[in-house]
Amino acid sequence: MVSRRTFSVASVTTAAAALLPRAVAASDAPKGVFPVQKSDEEWKSSLTKEQYYVLRQHGTERAFTSPLDKTYAAGEYHCAGCGSLLFKSDTKFDSRTGWPSFFKPVENAVGTTTDRSFFMTRTEVHCATCGGHLGHVFPDGPPPTGQRYCMNGVAMKFVPKADAPAVSDKGDSKS
Ligand SMILES: [Zn+2]
């Protein structure tokens, strides 16, 4: 026997948007629907303060503060928000700007919007998977693309190239 308990939970408000922090740059923040979606609270708890500031609030880390700026080891750069592969080390170059710079992202890994904050028109770059803000792209990069993807190191995680998946031969499984 199913008792009709009609609890109308109509208190779910959609007015939360009105409470968004004003700190977000008045630019075209990526508005698309991204495969990875989290609430603001979830992002806050899963990211460091710095990561949250850059990825979710469109912030910029201070120049020359990221260890990734001077990293040139072979490996991959993944989104600190969702782990997606964004850049490979063979597209990285020294832009001398103080931010990790690349001339080309991994295909379909990033998206762009027009950023008109700070009285400039720049092209904002974000992760195509979670929408997290990564940095900007400028048309003054080196060949072959002529693009300079100026990224916040804190928005990425560097994964060194693992020469052969773990050389520990202690296991008995010969792959
Ligand atoms: Zn991401």
C-alpha cells in the first residue's frame, strides 16, 4: 500500500545566482555546459585556495611564482580542476613572462572566450572539460602556431613522463 505522501519540496530556490560573488571578472566567463560540473561549494572543497581563485574566480597568479614556469621536463600538463590533459611539454617555451607558456594546447582540450576586463580585450582560455579558467592566449608566440598560451601554473598539474609504466619488477605479472 503506497501512502500518498505528497511532500512538495518547493523550497529549492533558483535565485542562488543572485548571490554570486562580485569578484568574478565582468567578462564573458565560459557559460557552456561542461562535461564536469560541480557546485561552487564542491569546487571550494576540492581545490586549494589559490586553485579556486584562478580556476573558478578568473584570478591570475603572481608572475614568477609557479614552479611550472621553469619546468621543462618531458611530461604532460593536466587541469588542476578536473585532471584533463591540456598541454604537452614539447609545446612549452620560455616566454620570460613569469607564467608557463605554450604554443599549442592538446586538441579540443581548451576553449576560449573574449575577456574585456581591466580595460583590455584579451582572449580568455579555459578547460574545455570543466570550464576552469586557465589563462589567456596572445598572438605573439613562436612558430609554428604564433600563439602564446599564457597559463597560470596553479591551474595545472604537471605529470612527468613515466618511462615505461613502473619498472618495479617485483610483481609476477609480465604484461
Ligand atoms: Zn578542467
